[in-house]
Amino acid sequence: MAGKLVVDTDLLVGLGGRLRAVADEFHHAQRNADEIAGAIGHADTAAKMRTFASDWDDRREKMLDSIAAVADATKGVGGTFSNLDTDLGRSMRGEK
């Protein structure tokens, strides 16, 4: 019984790019929080925002590492399947 494998390589590569954008947002979260806190008129609220952003640095860093790894893997899988499809097509046509 023959099966069929369908892989949307464009989707995988695109998803990897979008995940990388999420990772970039996480990377700049502290800077963004500082900018927003500076725009808040109420000193107590601004201080609480800075404290919150600072307190979750460790967790954010772990999440950033995980998101970046998934982004790279997703793009890699998409690229690998795309290359495999191209190589198999060439092989079937007798090309090198």
C-alpha cells in the first residue's frame, strides 16, 4: 500500500520567518518596555511596568531560545524538503 507525503515547504519556510520575528520581539521586549514606561505619565505605573519587564527576563530568555530554535528548525525542514523535491524531480527526469 503506497502512501502520499505532502509537505507545504513555502508554509514551513514562511512560518520559520514569522517565528523569527516573534523571537526578535522577545529579544527587544525590555527596550520596548522601557520606551513605553518612559511615555507613561504616572511614575508609579511606569515603575511597575519596568519591574514587570525586568522580573521576567529569565523566563523570556528561555522562551526566546526555544522560539528561535523552532524558527530555525522549521525553516530548515522546509528548505530540506524543497531541495529533496527538486533533487527527486531531477533524478526522475534523468538529470544530474
